[in-house]
Amino acid sequence: MDKVIEFSHNLISKVVTKDDTTLDLTVGNGNDTLFLAAISKQVIGFDIQEAAINNTKKKLEGYDNVTLYLDSHENLDKYNLANIKAIIMNLGYLPNGDKNITTMAKSSLNALKKALKALMVTGIMVIVIYKGHQEGYKESIKIRNYVKKLDQKYYQVLQYEFINQINNPPYVIAIEKIKDEDK
Ligand SMILES: C[S@@+](CC[C@H](N)C(=O)[O-])C[C@H]1O[C@@H](n2cnc3c(N)ncnc32)[C@H](O)[C@@H]1O
């Protein structure tokens, strides 16, 4: 069975082509951004840490299709983003970085709501949730409660989780937009 990141990337690979724009809401060390850069026409990425933006820039040497913003994903609506084919939001803190700087339940949920507006029909948003730390546990509850109630007329939502692993392993929420809410 695929691990959570592999599973997330596979879902995205199935829908994204070289004509598409994609979005990474937490670039971190740039692994997801690099994956998106290789399969998309254009990638837009956000992170609040300069270290993350720099790590990602290094990883993306040779790619000229990525724009990175040192800003919170909660502000993504300020960048006029629309028709995005795939979005990844890998929550938590920067691996090998400051564990006190982590995504927060309230802003992650706001970003998720804004991101769904920017997602095009047939597009997919993937969220990787780490419920094993305190803020991650809050995020897990808030996000699950929200996505569970998304109207199935407009969205399909799935959860991918290894339920017999110890130490609260990360799990995936994936959301496919099947119809625009205002249509
Ligand atoms: C688990 S890491 C991301 C891993 C990354 N996708 C990768 O492939 O290496 C989470 C990242 O979220 C960032 N972050 C925390 N709060 C944020 C916010 N409000 N907006 C954007 N990024 C945020 C952290 O700085 C950290 O780099």
C-alpha cells in the first residue's frame, strides 16, 4: 500500500497535465513543490518561513515555472488565484526546523476554504494531517468536521489512513471538486 505522500502524489498525478497550474500551500523543504513543478505548467507556493522558501528554491534549481511567496496561505485570496488543478497542503512543522512554527488550526481551515474557491472543477486538493502533536490534533478535528459537511453535490471527500499503526501516523484528506458551488 502507498504511504501517505505517495498516495497524495498519485492522486494529483492522475489529474494534472503540463497545461495546468498547481498550488503548494506549505512548501517546507520543497519536496511537494518539486513534484508539482515536474508535472505542471506553473506552480505557486506559500510558506511563512524564509528558511523554507530558501530550501525550496535550492531544490528547484533548473525549474523556472515556480513562484514562491513568503506569506501565510491564509492570504492566498490576495493573489487572484483561480482555475487551479491541484492543491497540496502538507501540515505541521518544517522537518529539521523550528518545531514551534507550525500550521495552526484556524488559519489552516481558512486557507482550505479559500483554496477550494480557487480549485477548478475536476481539480483535487490533498491535505496531509499529522494529528500526533497538539496543534495537529486540533487541525485534524477542525478540518475533518468541516470537510465531512461539504455538499456531495459539489465535492467528493475521502480519507486515507492506516488505522492500526502506533504513534498517530499522518493521514490524508482528499477533496475533488465536481461542480462549482455557484452554478
Ligand atoms: C510539513 S512542512 C511542509 C513540507 C513540504 N511540503 C515538503 O514537501 O517538504 C509544513 C510547512 O508549513 C509551513 N507553514 C506553517 N504555517 C504556515 C502558514 N500559515 N502559511 C504557509 N505555510 C505555513 C511551515 O513553515 C513548514 O515549512
